[in-house]
Amino acid sequence: MAASLASRAALADEFADSPGGKLHAASGFLCAPKIATFERDAVGERDPQTGAVYCAYSKLDGVYGTVVLKPLRAPYDARSSLAGAFEETQSTGGRMTGEQMMKLGPQPVQLDVYARTFETARLSDTHYRVLFTGAAIGNWAVELTVEYADPRDTDAQKEFLSAVYSAATAQIGATSLPTRSTPDTH
């Protein structure tokens, strides 16, 4: 019971109100009220076992983006980390349409970001897609899921990805706590 109460107290401290939005204290990532043209809908715990948290965003025209932050305890493999989401998307009829490594974030420290796209529906010339991305930044995995219509929302999707990974590159690690301590040698 005490462990459960302590766990709940820790969850309440995951995000702190900040002048710029909701600050994830452990990573330093700021879930701003707005990223690119997307507005924040919610922040919270994603998986208590792993310590993963999320920031959910949307646009009025039905475009959704979710940022997931996961503490790293081993080398990051985006494909393995996102495998459950891939399986879920395929089980509901999604068809993989592409997989690639992208460079995102500010120059000259652009990140290698893994990306996989699924088509979930098609209506005339509109393709409804889900894009999954992942990259390691410091001691954190930053994973994005964006649901959008191509070609209508492709520019907004790209702008959101670029803005999130640029912010994550600048913010994570600046206050990030190490995942394991090192002995004091003094």
C-alpha cells in the first residue's frame, strides 16, 4: 500500500506547471501548450512499469500527434520499442507503406530518427496514415505517433515532427537525470 501511494505521488510530480507549459521534470522536456500548429490536449503517464509519459496534441481538422518519453536503461532500438504499436496498427487493417531513417532537429546536431508509416484507410485521393518515429536523446527515447491525411496534412505532420525533435534536442539532457549513478571518486 505504501509503495502504491509513493508511486502515485511520484506520478503527480512527473509534470510541473511552468510558464511555458507542462515541464517533464525528469527529462527536461517541455510539453508546450502549442507545438507548431498543434495544441496540447493532455499530458500523463503512459506506462508505470517503464516510467514512460506522454504529451498528446491535435489540430482542429483531425490531425493527432503524441509524444512519448521513455527513460533508457539500455541502448535504444526504435523498431523493437515500437513493435507493439506496429502490430496493433496492422491488426486493425493498417498496411506498412514505408520505413526509413530521417535526419531531424536543428543543424548541426540533427538526430537519426527511425520512421515507419502505415496507411489505415483511403478515400479517393486521400490516404489516411499513421507515422511512428523514435530516437534516443540523452537518457531518453523520444517517440512520436502522428495520425494524418496525405496529402492534406503532410506539411503539418512534417512541421510537428521537426518542432518536437528540435525542442527535445535542446531540452532533454539539460536537466535530465542519469538512469544509473556512478560512484563518487572524491
